[in-house]
Amino acid sequence: MKDLGVDKLLREKQICQIINPRLVKTSSDTTIRQAVELMQQERSSYIVIADGGQIKGICTETDLVQRILGKTVDWDHAVSEVMTKDIKVLTPEDTVGTAIDLMGTQYFDHIPLVDKQQELVGILSVRSVIRFLAAFYPEVVYNLPPKPGQVSETAEGG
């Protein structure tokens, strides 16, 4: 697999081949408080809002910071009041390259995945994409200094 160029691999590798099976979701009648508690419990930076299998939106840490922090909010209102409603979705059969393009142009960290009936089947996170890409450049990625521009004055261990 490593003999394929990364460009070709991104055009051929399907999302279903790299996603983490973990999916955090709830229904649209969940309160803001319950949604935040679920995100904390699951240690998740997102929660997909779906009724049945139909996606209604997504609520992310960014949504909470932008729509709640510093404002008077009724925590018992439905999470649908603070979620992002107009979301883009992909299918598990779409390519990783397509996902990277969408994440890059729309600034998404999470993209819900749907089947042919538009029912929720998973999620792709930017973290999964980064892990996938890092596998192709392990020496470069793992040897990066912790601070950009940092230059070691001595050899490691020296």
C-alpha cells in the first residue's frame, strides 16, 4: 500500500477504511444541558443530533462556545437551538481526498456519514484523517519539535 503515491491513495481510499466506529449521537428533543453532559461523559467534542436515522444537525464545542458562552441561555431548551443545522454529509464510500477537501474549505472537524437512504451511519473526524496521513510520514511527524521553529542545539540524548 505504501508504494502508491499519497495523491493516488487519497483519491482511492474510502472513508469507511479509516473511520473510527465511535459515534456520539442524541435526538433533537435532548436539552442543551443533557447534550453537554453527554459530550463530557463521552469525552467528545461533538454530538450528532438525529431523529430515527435522519440527521437534524451537529453540536460541537465551537457551537457551544459561540452560541452559549457569555450569554443567558436556558439550559433546558432543546439542543436544536444551538446546533449547526445546515450541515454537509458524506458517505462511507466517498474518498478520503473528498473529505479533506470538504474539511479544508468548510472548516469542519467532523462530517456525518450517511447511507443511500440518507440515514446516519457514522462520523469522520479530522483526528481520524490526521492519523491516516501521519501513517505515511511517521519519521517526519514523530520527529517534529514540540514548538514550531525550535532547533535543537545538541543531539538527542547528548
